[in-house]
Amino acid sequence: MTLKKSLTVASALLLFCTLSAPSYGALTCTESIQLAPSISSVDTRKALVKLDCEFDTTPGTATHTISQVTMDKVFGSYLLLVGTDPGANPDTPPDAASVAIADSRGKSFLTAAGNGLNLVHATAFQEEYPTGPNGDHYQITWGHRLTVTITDQATNNADLDIYLEFVW
């Protein structure tokens, strides 16, 4: 094969890969956590992690990995509930999108094609109870941070709040 043909083939492959690759935008989230002490005779503690997120100008798929500081505070708990809220007065409401949550071992708490499908709504709060493949809940283990992935988000600069409720 001549050099000219090789360059043409390489250019065509590069163009194909560029056109078929998914779009990945940036997701900037500010984390906050509220810890609630046990309020009954049953030793149930709760923690609510809020991710106040904004997408950049590239719609598509974006991720946020929860900080180790926050993960240390929910160590040993179980992820009970995931909620999404466009907020009362978002600058730019999000488009309908799906949510996936997995830890650094690859354990899936929510999948974008399963229980996280269309969890993001443009105007309404929505929630889902994450479970494992057998309907069980995974315990948050030491050193395994959670990554939240939003897929199919089509609005530039959209605002979104994500709530993660943990129980012990």
C-alpha cells in the first residue's frame, strides 16, 4: 500500500471514530452532607449527600466521583434512595436523562438502562431505590468511591441536584 493510500485510510478511520464516539461533557458538582443521629430505639442513622451539579456546554454523558472525604462519612452504610431535582428555580433546567451509579470496584447501584432510566426529569423531583442484581443493597465499603454518571443529557449548562440517602 502506498503512503497516500495509508494516509487516506487512516483519515477515514479517524473521521469514523470521531463521528461515532459518544459526547462527553463536564459535570461540576458541589457536595454537601447532612448527618442525622439515631432518633428512635432502633439504631438507624441517616446521611443525605446532596450534589449540586451544573453541566458544561457539551451535552451528552458526564460523570462526578464523590470525594473520599464524603465517602468516609458514609462508610459502612447502605445507599437507600437516589433522587434528582431540577430545583425550584434552576438557571437552565435539565433535559430528561438517565443516571448510573457504581463504585470503584464496578458494583452497580443504578444502571442507566435499568432502574436509573429517565431518572432525571426537566421539571419534577424523581426518586429510585437502588438495588443489586438480586434485589439486595450493597454496603459502602472502605476506599471504594461512588461515581455518578448522567447519560443522554441534551441541555447546555443545565442545573441539577442529586440526592443520595444512606442508612446504617
